[in-house]
Amino acid sequence: MPRRLAVATVLGIAANFLMFAPSKVAAEDPAYRAEVKQFQNAREASLRAEDGWLSVSGLFWLKPGPSRIGGAPLNEVALRPGVPPSIGVLTVASDDSPGKPPRATFQPTPGVNVLLNGAPFSGGANRSDAEGGKADVLAVGDIRLILLRRNDRFALRVKDNQAETRTKFAGLRWYPVNEDWRVVAQFTPHPLPKTISFDTIVGGVDVMPCPGHVTFEHGGQSYRLDAAAEPDGKLWFVFRDATAGKTTAANARQLTTDAPQGDLVILDFNKAINLPCAYIEHATCPIAPPRNRLPIEVTAGEQLPQTPAKTSATQVD
């Protein structure tokens, strides 16, 4: 590409971004405030929805072999009162090497109406979230059962639309919208494939592709965040700042951005949100990696909820 054309292309991309760059005037832009308010409303509606994160009421780590599930207290997976004493048995294979039987199977208790992904289910393979695509969802009344795999461990996530975390949720809290926290960042891609590792609150490590990092300026200082790659090309940032454990969740918040345009990315911290562990005790959330722990207060985006879970106040380094 001729140098003049390359320069013109870069300047064109930069001009597009600068149209949306933060300014004192733009901070009073009612259209932008309405956009952020719409984002906030959609965020809360998603949390409150049936089978949303607020419905998560349990997380049971499974051993290889059979686990009984139901409302009886002696079950390995003991559900709340009102659930049938036995709804079935989930069996996790001790050997999940290629060519072996399914990693997990579920056999419903006779006479109990169990659905798999919305269809009647008489028993068979039960797919986890680590097997490509979405995990299977077993349903009995208001109860949803989802098999998770975290490294070499399996767990059963329980969702209950009658859970108090959902029915008594008092609502989200946000910092006032401030377009000074909507910044244009410089994206630097990695020349070779790399990964980013996240310690988790349950002791494991999550690994994701890392396409590169961004650098941005605020208050005359430069800061850096490493990105994880989403399947659709968007960037996902798990970060922590100096508000953590005070007005925001202790371990991390998250921010998703559009894919880079050229070497530029818009970081809109007004749309930074909590991870599920800010609201529920039964989550496997990542912790902000060391490079993504900002020394400044990012006074934008979602704060601790009005009724935070106890676990959200425990910081893990």
C-alpha cells in the first residue's frame, strides 16, 4: 500500500473515532446519556430475567461416579424443600478420554417430569459447558441444572427462579454517567498467538486467547489493559481499580468492547459491569490478572449492588 494511502486510511479511522471521543461538551449530550441509560436498563432486566444470574442458587462439585439429585437432604445434590425428594442420578465418568462413553449421563427418577433443553427427557448423555456450544439444561419445575467443567473438575450449577437472590433483589447501582471515562485506546496486537490466564475465586485457572493489549490516557497518565478475545471478535477486559472493595466489587469488573478498528478501541467504562459473584455466592468468577489492576479510581460503570453477596467483599490477590 502506498505510504500516502496508508496514512490517509489511518487518518480516516482516527477521524471516525474522534467523532465519538470524550469532551466536556459531549458529557452533557442527552443522546449519549439515553444510550447509557438504555444499556443499564437492559443489564438489570437480563439479571432479573427467568434463568438469569440472580436465579443461581447452588453450585455442587461432583466426584466421579453417581450423584443423587433431589429435595431429600441426604442427596449428594440436595435441593430446596418442595422439590421432589429424588429427581434423578447424574453420573460423571472417571475416564473421559476419546472413545470412551459420554462424560456425564443423567437418569431421571421414574414418574418425575424432566426436560432436556425444553424437550421431554428419558435419560442419556448430559453435555457440559466445556464440550462445544452451550451446555445442556435439565429442568424440573422452576429448577434448572447445568453441568460445568472447570479444568479437571465437574460441578452442577443450580438455577431456581424462586431463589431469594432473584425475588428480593433490590436493584443495581451505577456511578453518574461521565463521558470523560469513554476513552479512545490504542490497540497493540500480539505478533504471535498468546493466551491470558485468570485465577478464579474457586481456585482454578481459566485460559483464553489474548489478541493484544490496549493503552489509554486519563488524567495525563497512561495505563494498559490486556484483552481476552471473544468468539465474535469483541474484546473482553477483566480489570480491577482503586475503587475495588469500596464502591465496586473487590475482585474484578468486566468491560466488553467492539473489535478494534485499525489500531483503535473505544473503552466506555460507563458500561463496565460486575461479574456474577457480586450478586451470588455460587459462581466461578475470574480475578483481575496483575497487569489489569489499575492504580487509579475508575469512577464509572456499575457499583456494588444494593444487596451485595458476602463473597463480593472478599478480595483475592
